[in-house]
Amino acid sequence: MFNWKLIALCCVLLGITACSSAPKSSIISGTVTYHERIALPENAVLSIKLEDTAKQDVAAFSVAEKSMTVNTAPPWNFELSYSPKKLDKKGHYTLRASIKVDGKIRFINTTSTPAFDNKEAINIVLSPAGQQIEIDNQTMLQAHPWVLTEVNKIVVEPAAAADKAVGISFNQKSKRAAGFAGCNQFSGGYEVTESTLTFAPLISTQMACLNGDDEFNYLQALSHVETYKINGSSLTMSNKLEQVILRFKVNKSIQLSNETIKETNKATETMLDKSKADTNKQDDITVNNKNSEIKPEKPKLITINKQ
């Protein structure tokens, strides 16, 4: 005879086992935001991925992904559903978020965001990507005056007065650079992109100075600049061989406006007019430099070209 009680018990146990083996999903929740005051179009799409980034030499493995249209201002709340069965004990799981417009990435998180074991609520901060980074780099270059700290690996001693610091400034509107080389002023046009920077022939006044070689080395190095990099308050310029030939830092003591640079350019042009006129004779001025005497010529302009 059949033991109906035993059969019924087996059926119950099988049912429990079946239920326990049914896949269950878990949820990761948090917020996504960015700090830039940039409005997104209505077709902007926010994507959030749970990725295994344990293997550095291969592409990250995507465990789960979710996309949603964002037509409001940040921050945005999200809930990402995933299957725990897809997780590997040896895995390293992070969250990647990005915003695309017409298939092109506009914002993305540039720092790793752990998916688990967070002591605080998950908040993913996005940064501009692509063209926006180019704009930001150019803005940073042209927003501050820069003081020279190194020429061809030779350290430049800081000036006694902030307004006499050797350096350079960029006028975003006129696309002209102007600066002080230690004794003379200089100016000239420039072209800049995300990472490239080139100068047109630079025009400089030529007052006879004790540090003439230092000035020449600085202006000559500027003529060989091909690329630049900004890291915080530091600026480096490199030649076509990607060798760093100039180093600068933000000159916080002087905040030059476009009008200030305009006046510098105007002063340089005035010196050119005086040189061309050449109507008045200049008395010789003897400059004592220990055992040497320098008799400066009348101020004139020279053009620094690439050699």
C-alpha cells in the first residue's frame, strides 16, 4: 500500500525546494547628479551600469543596466535591479553612470563608485565629457595670469614684486597673449584647442637688460610650444617631441582682465611706433654690472620666430 502521508510530505518538500531555487533579484538605489549649470535637452538619456572591474586587462563585465530619460534638473534617483547569482566572490563591483544626447556621451563619472559596502548613501557625481572638457581646458588657460617657474628644466627665481613676475596671460576675445619677460613686454597671437597651443611670431620690446639671456630663452621656448596641460593651478607647455619646456603656476596675486591685456598690447604697439619714428636721440645710459658696462640701445621691437 502507498504511504500517502509520505508522498504528501515529499511533495511539500519538493515545492519548498523549487521555491527556494527560484531566482530572486536585489536592488541598488542611489542618486546621480552633476555640478555644472548646464541644461540638458529633452532627449537626454541617463544610463547606470553595475560592472565587475576586477580584471584590469579586459573590458568590464556588465551585470545589470538601466536607462531612463532625464528631462528635469539633477539630482535623479535610481533603482537598479540585479541578480545576485551573477556576482562572483572574486569580483570588484562598481557603478558606472553616463548621460547621452543623440548617442553621444555628454556626462560620465570619472571616479570609481563602489556598488556595495557603502557607509553612506550612493551619490554618483558626473563630469563633462568630450567637447565640454575642451571648453573647460581653454577657459582655465585663459581665465588666469600665469607666472613662469621653469624654462627647459631651469628653475626661475620668483620676482620680488608680484607685478614684476615673469609670465603670460591670454585674451580669450582677441586671441592674443601678452606677458612680461623680466625686463621687456611681449605679445602675439595664439591658437588653442583641447590640448594643443601654438603661438604666432611674438613681438617684444628690446630694452637692454642684465638678464637678456634668460628673456631670450623664455621667448624662444614659447615659439616652440605645441601642446599644454593644466593640472589644478599648474600649467606645462611642451614641444613637438612632447618634452616639457615651460612650467607655470597661477599668479594669484594678479587677476588680469581682458582690458589689462589689451592695455599691454597697446603699450607694445606704442613702443613700435616710437622705434619707427626714431626722431629723438637717446642719451647713452651706462649700467654698471660689476666689471661690465652695458649701453642700452633705444627701445625697439623684435620678432621671435621658430628656429
